[in-house]
Amino acid sequence: MAGRRAGVANLRGPGFLNSAPTELKAALEDEARALGFDCIGVTVSGTIEAAGRHFLEFIASGGHGDMDWLANQPERRVDPRGLWSDVRSVIMLGVNYGPDSDSLAILEQRTRAAISVYAQGDDYHDLIKKRLKALARWLVATAPSDVKVFVDTAAVMEKPLAQTAGLGWQGKHTNLVSRAFGSWLFLGAIYTTLELPRDDAEIDHCGSCQACLDICPTSAFPAPYKLDARRCISYLTIENKGPIPHEFRKAIGNRIYGCDDCLAACPWNKFAQEGREAKLAARDELRAPGLAELARLDDATFRALFTKSPVKRIGRDRFLRNVLIAIGNSSDATLADEARRLLDDGSPLVRGAAVWALGQLVAREEFDAVRASTIANEHDDSVREEWEHAS
């Protein structure tokens, strides 16, 4: 899911490589791979009209949920010229972050937390933006031009642009699928005033397969190639700022930050390769952390554990909300003590999730006794509603 502010660099250089556009593009591709990009392609404005229409339909349906930045000035997304009128070519780049093990295996370890593969290492935004800026500096030093760089933080439709640039295609789960790297690509873009030869768009290779749709725990795909983010576990555990709706809590299982199910289910992953960037590799402490240990994090220890991690941006309270949902789904009564302790947490969001988790793990008589001794001192309406809902 996207961030809020544009990561933009405006660069201009005086140098010029006196060569044909095809030679410049070939040199650009060599430089990109030398900087650590795994794939590169070029497209132009006016190539994503169909995707733009689908995006506007998505917004009109409300499928974006509370991600208001998606609905803000949608014309800036549906064509690169809406964001920057001078753009002539869009250079799309990818970095492989393929996992070194089965990303779904953790779902069977109910007392441990499942964190999305992309968030188990350092934040990819920082790493890729540095590489994009380095490549942009090379480009403007080689040929006079203006450029802007973006990495998942601006009004850029990266996946449709990546498809028209030949990097892959948008599968039925709406994510990019690559014949070389499967589902595991981080994307970045360089907009330039240069006119570069464009690559052929990749065609859709999904065929009749719908493994990604069938595996979704919350039925977040109303139809192939359509997503209702309001039902998506990634949205619910990351973008959603309030309590997680009751109808999805059981289906979330032990997923505490994001969900990889639709990505991991894709048969094209048989061609995927393990990522080669050490900074994006999973940290040992984030591969399968225990729910009990995570439930004891205060703000300082949360920030320390998730230093340089994208997880840090949701904050300790939302994170513990997710951990408590997983605790409630663990079927491990010994974790009830963690839920009981957090009934006194300073955050209503955490207290409300603790109520639900406790109700899943203890007998009715015990739960009612705790409720009777606790609810009288509860002044937050949302938490009182959790007690009433669980009674």
C-alpha cells in the first residue's frame, strides 16, 4: 500500500552523450544494473488509459477505504503528464526481494507473528530512492534533461506503468507478476524529458488460473483484477487506523503486518529468485517473532525493534492491536495473560483489541468476571462497545 508524500528529486546536467537514443538507452540499462536494479523498461505517457479508467472506478466504488490520498486529485495518477506536464519518457525499474523460504509456512505457527516478506528487512523506500537518484544523476550528466524520481510515495501508477514498460503484468490480484521474478518486485520510476525508445508492454499470462483469488482469507477480490481494499488484510493491519472490523478478525489469523497469501500463491513464483540485496533480506528477529514478546513492547522498545523497518510507521498502538488479534486467534490459553494485562493499556485501540482477544481464550465465566470488574472504569465508548459485543 502507498505512502503520503512524493519522494521527488529535480536534477539537471550539462553533459551530453553524443549518441543515438538506442545507444543511450543501452547505456542506461547497463548503469541501472550496475547500481543494483534487477530489471528496467521504458514507457511513455498515454499508455495506461485503461488502467486509469479502472482506477477511477475503484475510487468511485469506495474500494480505497480510508486511503484518502488515492482519491485526492486522481487526474494526477491516470496519466504521467497529470503529475508533470513535461515528461516524455517513464523509466520503470525493479528490485527483486524474493524470500529465501516459504512465506506461508509461518501461518501454521499460531503463537508466532506473520510479518509480510517486504517488511522483514530494511525499508525499501530508502534503498531504492538512493539508487534512483544515483541513476538520475548519471542520466542528466550524460544527456541534458530534467528528471523526477518516485518510489511508491507519489501519484504514480507504478504497476500499470511497469506493465507497459515490459517488466511484468498486473495479475488477477492487481499486483505485478514477472516471468523472471514472480511476485517479488519493488518498483521505482524516473520521469524524464528525454525521448527514449519504449519497450513492448508485457502481456497477461494469468490464463484461467485464479490461485491468488482462491487463497485470499477475506475474499478481498470481488472479481478478477479488482480489489476491495477494505477487505484486504494488508489494508486492515496497516492503513486502517481504527479497530479491525469483527467480520475479518478470525480470518486474519496471525498476520500482524500485511499479507502475502495472494503473492505467494502465484504459480509464476516457480521462476522466482531469492533477493540479492542484503539490506532487504529478512532479519532473524522478524522472521517468526513470538506473540507474547511482541505484546510486551512499549513505545521505545517498539521503535528500537523496528528501526529502519516500514513496520514502524503504523506506530506501537496499531501494531499491538494487530498482535492482540493474532493472540485471540492463537488458541493458546497461556497468552490470555498478555491480553488481560493490556486491558489497562493507555490506548483505547489496544484495550479494545485486548477485550476481544481475552474473549477468545478464556471461559465465559472468567470473561464475565473480568468484564464486571473492568467495564465500570472504562470511559472510552469504543472499548465499552467491545465489552458489549463480546458479552
